[in-house]
Amino acid sequence: MNPTQAELLESYARNFSEIEGLQKAHRIGYALYVKEGCLGVVICREAGDGVPRTMRCTLRDVSEKFGRGLLRFLYENAVPPENACDVIRDVCGAAAECAV
């Protein structure tokens, strides 16, 4: 594998139905990958408006096992990309470098 490419380790997707007056239909994808020895998390919301919202976070000095658990936690709690950086920073502290 080329070291400049990312290797996907795990991914999840959650679909949300439209509930009139409460939420639009959308899908949130969660992915964990490794690139150049660091773990990365990407969370992307795909909505009907065609404008994806994406959050990327690099995790330094975090084990793969912990990264997989963190990804599963984000997925099971349906954490959207708009809130994911705060959640990841709360959990990982200085090991997390996030960008929205």
C-alpha cells in the first residue's frame, strides 16, 4: 500500500427518516482510517439539500482498539458532525486535531 493513502479500518452508516416538523431525512456516515501511522475519524452528514457536512479528526498516540471503540460510540449515540469535534476532544484531549 502507498503510505500516502489512507486505509479504511471500520465504517458505519445511520439513516434518519423525515419526521414532519422535527427533522429532515438524512444519513450520517462514520469512518475510521489509518494514514501515515495516525488514526483518523471522518463523520459526514448527507442531507436532501445536497450539501454534505463533514468533520475530520486526526488522533495521535491513540490505539486502534480505542479508535474503534470511539467510532462505535459516536455511531451508537448518533453524534452529528457538528458536535463530533467537541465530543472527541472531551474524550481524547490534546491527542485530537479536528476540523469541520
